[in-house]
Amino acid sequence: MTPRHRTGAAAGGLAAALVSLALLAGGCTEATGGVRGTPGTAGLRDPYFPKLGNGGYDVRHYALTLAYDPGNGRLDGTAEITARATQDLSAFNLDLAGLTVDRASVDGAPAAVNRAGNELTLRPREEIREGAEFRTTVTYAGVPEAITDADGSEEGWLRTADGAVAVGEPAGSMTWFPGNHHPSDKAAYELTFTVPAGLEAISNGVRTSRRTTADGRVTSVWQATEPMASYLATVAIGRYETEETGGAKKSSGTEKPNGTEKPNGAGTATAQGSTAPGSTAPEATAPGSVPVLTAAERSVADASAALRGEIPEILARQTRRFGPYPFSTAGAIVTADGTLGYALETQTRPVFPAASFDRTTLVHELAHQWFGNSVSPATWRDLWLNEGFATYAEWLYTEEFEHVPARTHFERAFAQDANWTFSPADPPSAENLFDPPVYQRGAMVLHKLRETVGDAVFDEILRGWPAKYRHANASTADFTAYAESVAGRGLDALWDVWLYGDGRPDTP
């Protein structure tokens, strides 16, 4: 994400009201009698969003079937969520903001639903045993709305003149589908969108079909098979022009598609939802080895075409620096200005307002595919691992192709007072998650690491870190331990000053 410009007054926290666990614990018994399970927690106690996410299960797959009417703003949805219980469950929660639930079931049997703020509590007919896989289906509808973040920016479901754009960092995805909305629970997705004729619905992953329905509407199906944190899910609905290049193109159905970050500013690898570190990924080593689909609203399609065409070459350069590209497809979505105030690294297909679609921002958001999307933060406190690496990717790009040394960027950042208001590893509040220290001082940490261990070891860290935690979650403590293991020595003096220190050193 690029740093966010504040667009309004700071909003209150996103915490939802807690559900009474006492009422739930006694209401769910097995057919054989007796109560063994307990309710999953209504929140994962994230340092900044304690009620975000839910305990007791690990989502494996989301199948979302959505129909949107831009005329009245109504969204009709069905979410089928396949998960594995991590404890004996008598009840469990999903995060959902604003929309009305019509009905819910677990493994085909109706489930009782209780609503308290953004928390849905589902009580299945029978308890779910630890280790069991279960399937939850929720049917819902309404007019989704945006969320105003603590820093004043908007996210969630953002309406446009003829459609909508959905972005989710950190909590906006719960405005358009129910789920376990914390980055520690990653899952695969199938996203099916039905929209009026003449519009496109562009999403994550690979489009596997596109067809016209009997009533003249258009239905598109997208598959995101690699694990994805929910905040990285997206859809852009409107009049888009698309372009596909590279890879082995697959059929997109019976019809040819018609159409096209928020401001810079200790633990163990993940809990829920991550695959084993070191999962395999495509060996992308040259332009064209990864299929690229870009989309741009018609009003900005021509102006963005040349830069969109550079994506394969940028990815090839980043692959040489960061290791194999971690996903089966890539691309970008460019929207007209006026809806979205920042670019966001939505998985495989980052979203950009036209005013932010420049080469530096594109490099930043594509680097996030390794740093943030494949290796995702264990908690929101670890966000500097996303933004520090993506910012440093900008410095590396200008060093290699514009002859501006990374040290020059480091010294400029060192001189800026705004970068020293807090340490990148410990933002004081949710309002500060996207402030300059997370981006610029995060990048400074990496440059000091490079100067301390030397280019050869640093390059090994750049490639090895996203390989070790590919498609998993990792924390700041995981990173410092990994860097020290590669360097072959302790680096406490570096971390104490640059990563955790309160003040600016006397010299850069």
C-alpha cells in the first residue's frame, strides 16, 4: 500500500460488541448428549484490532457468489466457507459489517444466528469436533458501505458512478462478505460476480469463465488458488478495458471480455490459515512467464496503457532480486480518480487510482506480492515488514535503473523528522499504522541491515525470507531471527537502534 492521505476526521476503533459466551456455551449439545465444545473467541486479540478475526477454526476456502446492482447499490451474496475446527466448537463467529443475514447453515443443517455489531455468532445443530472440516453457508444482502479508518481514510465497498471498488486494508473486506477477517487466517478463494450487461467485474487470480445470463447480465468467475488474507481480496465493477499478456492463456468463457496503496508514510510464524513455509510457486524468471491481466476504466485506459505494459518486465526484474514470483497470475486495476485515495496491493492484481499509477508506486505494489501478500503479517503490528520491504524495493529500483543509490534515499529519509515519531515495529495506535515511520524508517532498517551484513548476505536475505515463509505468516521476531541466522551472528545493536529505538541517532 502506498501511504494514505487523511481524508477526514479520525474515526473510532473498529471493535465490535462482544457476544455473551455464557448463553452460547450451554445451548449446543451433541445428539449423544452432554456438552464438550466451547464457543470460539470473538476476536484474535490483535494489538490494534482485538475484535477482528475469530478463534476456534481455520478457513481453508471461500466460495463467494455475489450479484450487484449499481443502480440501487444492493448486493446479494452467498458465502460458502470451508474450515477446519481447531478446537471442539459449540459456536463460532464470523465478521460482517452492515449487511443483513437471511439464513445460515453448517454442513447443510440450519444454524442459529446471533448478531452483535460486526460479529455474527453461529450455533450449529451439533457440535463440531476438533480437527473436523465443516462447511458454513451464509446468505445475506443489503447496501454495503465504506468504513472510515482510524486515520480518516475510507476502505471497504466504495461505490462509483457505474459500479464499485472493494478494498480491505485493514478491515474493509467484512463490508462485503462474512469471514475470519484477520491476516493470520489465509485461504483460497472462488469469486463469482454477476453484474449488469456492459459492465465488468475484475477480481483476484485467474478468470475461469465469463458468460451472459438468461436475463442479459454478465457472470464472471475468478479463482485465487494460493492462500490469501481477506484484506487482499478485491473486486472492481464498472466499464473496464482489459489486456492479457504472457503465460499460457486460458479460455475465459464463451465471450471475449469487453473492457480494462495508502500514502507512504515478537512472535513466531503464524497462527491460522497458512500453508507450510517454503510452499512451491511458479519459477518466473523472464518477462512473459507469468500471465498478466490488467484492467483500466475506459476513461483512463489509454493514459495507463504504456505503464501497464511494463508489468512483465518489472516482475522479471523483481524475480531476479526477490526470488520466484509467488502467484500463478499478475496484473493491475486502474480506476478513475475520485473514489479511491490510495493504491493497494490486492493479491495478484493491485488497485490504483489513476493519479497514483506511476512507475514508483507500481514497483511498490508489485513488490508487495512477495512482501505482504505471500509473506503476510502475523499481526497488524508487523505491518512494517510489508511496507518497509516495498519501500526499499523502490530504492533498489532507482538504484539499478535511475542511478540513485539507496544510500541517497536513506539519508533523505533520515533527515525527515516525520520518520522518527515512533519505531516502525511498534506504532502507538491503529491511527498510526500507515504513518511515515512504518514505510520510510522500515526501509531504513533494511538499508542498515544491508550495510551491516554486506550486499551478498543481504541479497541472500532478500531472496530467502520470502522463500522461507512463502504463503505463510511471519512476525518481526521471525524476521530478526532469520536475518541473524543468515548473517551468522547476532544483530541486537542494529535492531535496538533502528528497529526498536525511540530517537534518531546522531549520524545516519
